[in-house]
Amino acid sequence: MKQHVFLIALLLVTLWACEKDENKLPTEPVLLSPANGSVVDLSKLEFDFSGGIDPEGAYVANNLMVSEDSMAWYEIKNHAKVFDCELEFREGQKYYWKVQSFEYDESATQVIAGRMTESKVFHFYTNAPNVFELKAESSSHTNWTGHNFVKLSWLEPENTDYVEVSFEPQVDGIQQPIQVPAGQGELLLEDFFDNWVPLKQEDAKVYTFEVKAVSTDGLPSVPDTIRAMPLDKLLVHDYDFNVYGIVIIDMQAWLDRNLMTTHFNDGKPLTRGVIVKRGKEIPEYGYYYTIFPSYDPVNHNPCPCGFHIPTHEEWKQLELAIGMPADKIDEQTAELRGADRSFVLKSTTGWLPGPNGENYNGIDQYDFNMKPAGTLSYNSTTHLYDSRLDSVMTKFLTSTRIPNSDEYFYIRHIFENDGIGVGNYSSFCSIRCIRDN
């Protein structure tokens, strides 16, 4: 009988010891992201998991492991830095990942042999490389082919199967997404926009295109976006998609209102060569600009593509066309030249009357719509730029440097009375763009 009791007690101790050993194993880690079989944006690759824990409260370390072939594994030592790893992550590749949970002894300094639990193994794909040098052209006054159109072009990475294009807002008659076979390198959409392109500036639409490459392995790239605005042949837009009409005066094509962009036409902000201020935010006035000595007409062009800041000579041609006497045209004086000649360019409203009630509005004979935008001047007291003499005068920048001066450019200024003065720039003035020859 005693022997039986001893055997039962020994069995219970053994079972208790086995159960205690099993309880010491950490719980299985749970993989959360990247999900199994998913395609991830390499630039945003992050790993998320729920690590194993010890039921008895012992310290557990969770090691994140990655592999290209599920055979050779590499540890990501710092989970906060995905690329703190000997394995280099690349676009368009398949990777495996798992988590190992190790139990430590009571001092939390030594791993207990055999006390490790491993998660399932997940795999994921990194996005394929996308197209590059993506460009957009669209119909406008300076890019007219007889139809309203948008043309996208790009270069493709190796192993591209096709390029997928979609856009908003949608247009009737165009099934999306559009698949472009590899090697074509462009997509031309024309005619479809003929009923969607406005004749009025205020009705113009910006279309946002999403472009992504799909590899021969079926992996998509992260989409790139680009915007385009197809316009009628009588309209043009700047980089910020402000729309302008065109007025023709003696073979010169001018914008029908003052410039109001904050970028050069290559997309760079106006921080070098030409600087912009917004003023009172009156659309008819446009924005205000100043030119610095570093100005380069090739690399610092804020005007719509196909247009530029007019030169001193181009302003003189305009002045001759509206009747400026030839013997006055070369006068370089702040005194107003040409008597009433600005009268034909000035807007029919907005100009304050003279001291005796004189009407200083113009007749706007050429639809030039010259508004009294004034200038912006620096206020040393408030340290802000204040509008000055709006409703009374306006000034326009030219791109021509005054001889023997590296700092000053010619301007045109028009006051309530109706001549046109020539001077050098001061503070911030308006820009009225003219078409390239």
C-alpha cells in the first residue's frame, strides 16, 4: 500500500513539473502588418506584431526576423528603424517575416534554453518601381493642335508589363483605369475633352491623374499624381492653374489680367530672382512682384508656359501701337509720356475720380483691363508690406535692366491722369505677361 501511495505521489510531481514547464513557454506572437500576401509601399514599410508573453510574468524578448527566401534569416535589431538590418529591402521583391519570443531567467539577463516560441511565417511584396520623368501637356493658347487634349508621357522601369492611368473628375466616354502597354511611354487623350473644356476662365477644371506601373510579376507601383488643365485656344494657365484670357494688340499677345502665381512655370517657388507678395487678395489686381539682381529670364519665369515678363522694348512696341508719339517713346522719365494714351488700356471702372470730379477710368479699347492695383511698400513701423495708392495708380515690371546698373529694372507706371511713365522698380509691382515670339 505504501508503495502505491509513493508511486502516485511521484506521478503527480512529474505531471506538475511537466505542466509547469509548458506554462513557462511564451505565447505565440501574432503578426499584424504587413499582412500575409500583401503589397506594401517600401517607403512606408513598418512591422507591427503582438509579441509573445510568459504566463508566469517572466521577461520575454521578441526578435523580428526577415528573409528573402525563408531560409536565411536576418534580425531587425531596432524595431523602430526598419532598415536597421543587414538585409537590404528593394522595390518589386518578395520577403518573409516572423517573430521569435525568448523567455529570460529571473535576472532578465540570460535566455532560458529551449524557452522560445515562434510565430507563423508571413510573406509580403514591396511595390514595383514606378515610372519616372512623368510629364503632362494640355491644350491651351500656347499648345493648340486643333483639339482639346491631355498628353501624359513617362519613362518606364525594367520589367514593366503595363502602366495604369486613372483620373478625376471623370469624363464621359473614357473607361477607367486605362492600361497602356509597356514601351508606349505616353497616353494621349483628345476629342473627349472637347465638350468639357470651358470657354470661360471661371469654368476651367483641373484634372488629377494617377499613374502607376505594374511589373511582369503583377506587382503595382506606388502611384504618382500629376495635374493638367485642358483649355480652349483662347485661354492659358500658370503653374498654380490660374486661368488667363489673351488680348492681341499689334501682333503682340498679352494676358488679359495681372499675374497671380506663386511659382515659376517649372514648379519652383518664387524665392530666387523673383519674389511675390499677395497684397489685398483682390483677384483683379493680381499679386505683387519684385525682381532681384540674380534674376535670370530663362530659369526665373513666373509667366505661363509660352509667355514671359515683357522687356522694355516690348512695352515700347505696345505704347507705339496705342498711339504714343514716336518722339516720346524713348523718353526715360518718371513724367507721364503720351498724354492720354493709357486711357485706352485702363479699365472702365475702379479708378478714383480726380480732385474736381474728373473721370480717370479708361475705355479699355483693347480689353487689356488695366486695374489701379497700386504697389506694395515695406512699412518700417509694422514690419509689413502695405498696399499703396491702389485705386489711384499701377506699376508694371519689365525684365530689362537699366544700363550701367545691376540692381534696377525698367518699370511702367500709370497714375490717375492718362500718360505712361518710365522709371526703375521700387518695392512690389504688378506683372503683365506677354507671349514669346
